[in-house]
Amino acid sequence: SITPYKNEPMSSDVEVVNERNIGKTLIAKRAYVSGELMFEFRGQATTKITQWTLEVLEGLHIEDLHLVGFTAHSCDPNVSVDMRKMTFTALREIKKGEQITMDYKQTESKLYAGFKCNCKSLSCKGTIE
């Protein structure tokens, strides 16, 4: 059997689901409290920027086709991503069934593709590039 690593994302905690009108997205399978470490993530190191990468350092990215790459953007996100520790931490209370969101500009100096944001938050930046 494969031994999980410390703080590995578990299927009882988060899940990628196919949501109508959104596509695949990461949701919480249980509630989280503000400040709670949700999980550590892993991936394949690459120099290419893709839709499923997060920037570790300029020119170095982690690609995760299974979990992290499906985290939705919000200008008012419910998680913070620490690229040094490779962790997701709840910024506020997250309810079971809630979509996990991050601010893509928190980790990326350049996005794979810019887009018009539709997060509807009061702090919406409009276009994310």
C-alpha cells in the first residue's frame, strides 16, 4: 500500500467535481475554520506555464493535473496558497460543499491566459492577466 505524506489532501476533505456551467472545480468535502491548514500539495516541476500550474519561482512551476489545477479564481478567495510550503490554508470559514477559491495573482507573475473575472465580489479586479 502507498503511505500518504503528512497533510496530504484526502478524498474525505476535498474533491474535484464537474459543476454545470463551470466545469471541473475543487470543493470542500467538510467544513474548515479560518486559519486551518487544508492540505499540502505536490506536483511535477516544469518550466512551462499551463492552465494547471502554480508558479514556485519565476520560470519554475508545479503542475498538478489532479487537484490544485482545478482551484477556481476569486478576487475575494477563501484560501491562501503558500508556494514555499506548498500549502492551502483557509482564509475564512469554508462550508462543506463550498467551492475552493484562490486569487491567481497571489501565485502567478504571468498567467497562462488572461480572462474576464466573474467572481462578483466587491473587490473584483475585472480582468485578470
